Amino acid sequence: MRNGLWCALLTALLVWRAVAEEPIKHRFLAMDESRQQLLYVDEADPAACWSVKLKDRYRDLQLIGAHRVLLSATSGYEEWDLERHALVKEHVDARLAGAATVRRLPDGHTIVGCNQNGITFFELGADDAMLHTLKLPTLNTLRLARLTPRGTLLFGANMTKVFEADWNGVLRERILAGSKYNYMALEKPDGHLLVSAGYAGFLAETEADGHELRHWGGKPEPAGLLYNFFAGFQVLPNGHVVVANWTGHGAGDSARADQLIEFDGAGQVVWRWHDAQRAGSLHGVIV
């Protein structure tokens, strides 16, 4: 009886170790800045991978349902069908020049953030009619904006700061110590912020007032890693964070370092993706 119990425990342990040590395999969409393309990668099924060429160096992407992904474009936005790998809608408006970020709202409205006259945000109706405009002439260098649970805009700008704004103006700003070119900020359900710190090569979790609680990455890097520029990121259901590690504007700069990196809750690297033949420098990802 005792031998049978030990055998059962040993078998369970071996199965657990086999499962635990099985390498992570992701399916993901990624925005390739340096080669101007949208990528779909399935690590479990390489034959399913594909890419489409874009007209310019787009930045933002969002799944919007019905097998579509929304992309920021040079002066507006595009919608692509993920099953047909085809452009199905293109909205171009000269007033949206310098578009860097785009968000589709549940009511069908679209928010476009642009680097023009400082930073300017626009809200378009479901019919793309212009509804709201927010001009922030003293701010600069917008990358990705995200909505808070309150419906306000959250974004990095002016290199080291994170701003929150509504359609009447800036509500508050915070400085992220040690950052260099804040790329994306996201508010968690508990009110804490996650911020990718650009050339500083780290992701930080801060309290609402900007006080840092913890961070992932940072320099000097562990042996064998290069954290060049932390850009767009995604929080996975298990609490891990996958970040795009942008490595340069050149088509071949992706040879320099891993293009995507996954950190667990303790800040340990648990997955990396690097395919310099398939992709250039990535700055956005959806797993």
C-alpha cells in the first residue's frame, strides 16, 4: 500500500514537472515598425503565421471584434480582417495628421491621438464625424494612449511624465523617476499604473501619485539580454507582462536583441521571442 502511494506521488510529480517545464508558446499580433508590417505568429503552428505590408510605420493596434484589428494610420486609422488578412476600412482625414494612437469605444466612437500642435486628441462618431477636440500645445511626443475606467485619457508625454486628461484638459500629471521616453501607461483595477519607460528599459508599477512600487527589467540587464526600448505591452490573465522591446528604426536592427519579452509577477524573464528574419523592430503586441 505504502509503495503504491509513493509510486502515485512520484508519477504525479513527474507529470507536474513535465507540464511545468513545457516551453511557453504564444499566438500574437505584433506591429513591426522598422519593416512596416503587421505580423501574426502562432508558435504552436508555424504554418498559420502571416504578415501584411502597411503603407507607413504605424504604431497602435486594438482588437475590435468580428475578426478585425484596428490600427492607427498616418492620418487616421485602418481596420484589417484577420481571417482574410485584408484591409476592410480606411479612414483618412488631413485633420488627423500625425496620428500615433487609436482606440475604439464600445459605442462605436473612435479616439485618435496625434502629434500635431503639441498633442491633439480627436473623438470621432460611429460615422467618423468629428465630435470632440482636445489641444495640448505644451505637451509633446505622444505614443500610445489608453482609457481609464473613468473614460479619461492616460498617456506618456514630455519624456518622463504620465498625463491624465479629459476633453476639457489635463487633470493630473506624474513623473516616473528614471524613465526616458514613456511609451504607454495603463491603469489597473486597483488604481495603480503600469508604465513602459522607453530607453530606460523597464516597466514600472506605480501608485496613483507616481510612487513606484516595483518594476520589471531595468539596466544593467542580466547576461544575454538587451533591454533597448520598452514600448507597448500587455498584461496576461496570469499576471505576467509581455513587452515589445524595440531595437531601432532599421530593418535589420531586430538582430540586436529579443523583440518580445515576458516577465512573471516576480520580474523574472519566462519567455522571449526573437526572429530577425521574420520581423524587424516591434513596438506593439497583442497576445
